[in-house]
Amino acid sequence: LRSKMFVSFCKLIDCHHVVFSSGTPIKALGFECITLLQCIDPLFTPQVEDIFRKIFGVSSKRAIDILRHRIDLIGHKIPQSVFMTIPPPIVKQHRVKLPNRLGDKYTVKNIKLEMRAYIKERLKYHTANMKKYITIYDECISVYGKTVKTNDAMVEYKRYLSYIDIIRRGYDNVAHKDMLKYCKEFEKKKLNPVLNPSQKKAFKDAISVIRFVQLKVLGEALGQVLGKRRSECICTMIPYIGLMDFVENADKKTLCFSSFIDVLETTKQYFIDNGLKPTVVHGQVDRSVDVIVKDFKTDPDVNPMLATFQSMSAGITLTLCNVIIFLNLPWRDYLKQQSVARAFRMGQDSVVYLIEVTLDTGNEPNISTRSQDIMNWSRQQVELIMGKDISEKELSGIVHRLNMNPKTNFEKAIRVFSDLFR
């Protein structure tokens, strides 16, 4: 919404000089340039945008070469060496082996079995309750039907019903993409406003099952099994990482990142038990980020700072830190880059160390190492677009580990990641 408003603003004032500035201009795929081109190129019409999106919505190597040259023509990159007087951060891979084979619980093989059992149980549950979901759907649709007064509204209503019927018979991500988009927009703008709060909640649950029960169940499995095991895996590792050594041996203060609030809270308690005074930043903390950061900067006893990527990945300067511990790695490399930039930025006078924590289960892949593979792959996609050459050996290595075709886009990479646990 913010991007659309900005594009409208640029067109409204007919501005001839628009400069985009970003440390991470591309997050994963080439179509992310669309907002930029809408603002600076009057020939970038909706028709051109549609073609552009089809070409650069996937990571076609040949198309990316074209995009890379175009970015070179309209962009300028300032290397860090121009404004940084210290060498790049030193990365240390820290593999953690759990005692008594505790790590076996988090291998891909075992989680796959757990996911299968969960999916089987949930499919059985939703199938048994399908009549109830259809009743809720029919009741809510009936509520909206009574509000239809014009022929145009009736045409839209019947189109929605026909699209839902087609999707229910077997959803195809390509053939039915526009149908699904229409249905979601119809529900958001037409149907939901006429429902009461309880009906809205019931309809949301029901329609997700009616449209595609398999995807509904997979989503539940990813959240209830895979998501929980990811955070549980890190929490289990906390006592065995050796976090106190990293903090005590740092030249300055320490910053720890994770995707999970429960991981941060577990880590906070670990540091408190070891006599330190940690501080935490995440969405459920009742103090503002500015106040927490100010205390961290002014109180010499407050150390380390624990934060989620979302709460501390941009906009805050923490050059008083020179050690960053990644308790887990995010799926997208730009989040890691932005997190590193909290400490490795102008004003930093010490070498910055990055500690990347992963679970060690020998030759057996686990959920910790899979996350690292996904992030590395997203980094390589961005580097292909932005001009940094990647060796065929490096690219083929990560593609092999992810069991993916090099032309697979990032969204498909996530689905492949999900498929590993089916």
C-alpha cells in the first residue's frame, strides 16, 4: 500500500528527479524493481509492468543478465571500502552438538515423520467437519446475497461463486491465480463488511478449508510442527552454545538475533542465571525501542542486547557492539545484512565478528542447516541481479542441497523447503 501511494504521489506531482536510496535494493527477485521503474520511467505502463513481472518474477538467468545491465545504467553503488576504515566482518560458523542424541529430534528425517503424522490427522479432522464448514460458508454467503441490489453487483456475486466452485474442484496455482485474487478481493471489500465479528472469524476458517484443504493443512503443519521445532531446537541448544565465552571475550558489547521471541526469552534467562544484565527487543516488550537502546548505550552493565530481526534489522546504530550472534539465520539474506549493519557501519572502530549458530547432527541434515541453505540461496539470487558474479560450483552446490532447479524463484524455494517435510 505504501509503495502504491508513493507511485501515485510521484505521478501526481510530475516529478522529473526521483532518487531511490537503499542498502538492500533487491530482497530476492527482479520484479522488486517495479516500484522504482513506475516512479522514474513514464514508458513503464501497466502493460509493460505485466510483461516485466512475468519475465522477472522467476530467476531466469538470461533475463537476470538483462536486468543487471539495466540496473548498472540507472544505479550507482558506493562500496563499503569507501567509507569503512576497518576490514569486513569476520564470520565464524559455530556448530553445536547436543548430548545424549538430543539433536536427533530435529533432523529432517524425524521431523518429516512428525509432519506426516500431523498432516494425516488434520486432513482427517477437516474432512470429517467439511459439512460444518460448508454450512458456515453458505450462511455467510446468504447474508451478503440479501444485500445485492443492482445487476452489476449480482454479476460480481455470481462470478465469485463460480470461481469458488472451480477452485474447490482442484486449485491450480497458475491457471487459477487471477480467480483466487478476485475471490480474496471480493471477500475483503464486499463480503466481510456485511458480516458481524463472529461470522467473519468463522468464515475465514471455513473458506480456507473449502478452497484448498491440503494447503490449509500444510500451513498448519508448518506452523504447529516445523515452526515450533525450529524455535525449540534453538532453545535446546542455548546451554551448550558457549554464549558466555562470546560475550566475555568481546572487545565491546554483544548483539544477539533470532526470529523467535521464546528463543530470546530463554536466552535472556540464561544470561541472567550467569550474572549478566541482558536487555530484550521484540514486539511484545512494553518499552519502546528507543528507550531500550538508550539504556543499552548509556548503562555499561547492560549487556548483551537480544532482538528479533523484525524489531532491530534497520534504522538503529549500535557501533558500541562488535560481536553479533545469530542464534538462527533468517530465510532472506537482506535481513541478515541489515542486522549486521547495526554494528558494521560508519563510526565502528573495531573488527566485527559474526557468530552463526547451527545444530551439528553429523551427516544428517536438520532444520537449523536447512534454514542456512535457504538464506544462502536467496543471497545468491540477489547477487546474480545486482552484479556480483557467483561461481558455477557455488551455485550448483546450494541448488543440489536444496534439490532445486537453478531457475526456481524464491517463493518456489520456500515451497521446496516445505516439501522436504511432507
